[in-house]
Amino acid sequence: MLSLATTPARADATHAQLASYYDRHAAVLDGTVFGWDGRGTPRRLRSGITQVAVSRDAWYGLTAGGELLRWTDAEPSAATALRRSVARVAAGATGWIAIDRDGTAWQAGSNDTAVRVMADVVDACVGDSADYLVTRDGQLHVRGLAHRGQYGDGKLQSTPDYVATANGVVAVRGHTGHAVHLRRDGTVMGTGGNRFGPLSSHGLGDKADRWGPIFEGAAAVATGSRHTLALRPDGSLWAWGDGFSIEPVRLMARVRAVAAGDTATIALDADGALWQWDSGQGPRRLVLAR
């Protein structure tokens, strides 16, 4: 579902229907999770799931009843229950973040031991170098590495606790040394490493250590290791960075959701079809395994 900028946008590596982390991808279609690696064929993994997230080592699924499950390639039929009453999940390099139905965020590492980190949270992202939380009042909080400008406030030294670095935010997405966030007015802001253009021309060639505007009129955002995507309310999909162009280019119309991994872009169109771009090449329609 395409989320407008007045509500938390959910279209990236932790989208309710799509997920991508480096070369691992997943999609929820009619309650069934399909997963695939690289340019492979999506295969059925598990049914009864409403939201999916992925990391290098695991798959995460959220049931309609709010139970958070985790399973691995080694044991795809055996799932571990992690939490109950969960409204949203994010996953990535450092583990996972679950947002309870009351807005409490819990964060866990590889041992799955969850620690309460913040209240009134509406969105979260587990990046590849820093993690981000957005609270109900629009404050953006970050914790993790800062050497590439990931905090967006000029800091290049990490902090042990989450610190607020921006306001007026509804969603945030981060990946390899950079992050983007979506403001209530539809502006996409970016900070961090920008050798390949995921921040468009903002800090191009090295890094930006402060948030700067990249794109206007967005309803949702996604970012991979070297490129970034935006959806507009009319369903048009835009991309910039490695494999595309430094300036945003229009890729497709009538798109409902998008996710970004290493070099891959995954999109779900209005008719329920899955499409994939690889290093900017495509799109090609994905055929589900029988």
C-alpha cells in the first residue's frame, strides 16, 4: 500500500509487503511470503504473514495477530516466536527492532534479547551502519556509526544512546553509510556517504554530514547500498544513484510499493505484479515458483 507523507511511509527494506537487504529479497502476496536471492525465482516460504523483513541471516514475519516470527534458510519450516502485540518490524545488520501496538520500540541483536529503547515510535530502520527511530512528534533519532555523516547534524563521532537529529519526519531509511528521511511536506532529505549518488548531488563524491533536500513531492522512500527510490502519490516510481542517474529519473507508473537492496530494486505494481531492476537494468517481471 502506498502511504501518503502525512502518515509513516512504508516502502523500503522493511515495507509491509516488500523487503530487501543486500541480495536477499521477500514479498508478501495474499498473506504468503515469497523469498529469493539475487536474480533467483521467488519461492513460497510461509503463509499467514502480513508484513515481512529480512537480514543477512534470517527472515522475519508478522502475523495478523501481531506475533513476530523469525526463521532461517537452514530451518525454513521452523519459526521462533520473538514478540507479541507487534505493529511493525525492521531488520538489518545489527538485528531487529519491533514497534509494539502502543508505540514502544524494542531492539535486539543476534541473540534476540530485546531491550526497550523508546516510547511513542511510529517508524524504525535498522541500517547497515546506524539505526533510526521516528517518534510520534516527528523527531528523528539515530544511534550507531557517524564517520560518514550518518547523524545528519555535523557529528562524525558515534554516541552510545539515540540522539535527536531532525524534526518534521514521518519515515526514515538507511543503508551503507547513508540515510534518507521523508518529511511531512513530502521532501526527501539525505545525509551520509555519497560516493555513488544515493543522495543525488548532495555531498556527491564523498559525503554530506548534514541533512539536505534531494527530492520533492514524495509519499514514500526506499534506499539501497548505492541508490535511492521515491514514490509519489500518483504511483510514479523515481530513482537516483548508481545504475540510474545522479538526478532523479522516472522508472514506472502505478507502483504500490518498493524495496531496495544492494544493487536491486523491487517494485509491486497496482495489479499485484512483482518487478525487479538489477544495477539499474530492467525492469523484468518476476514469475513465482509453483
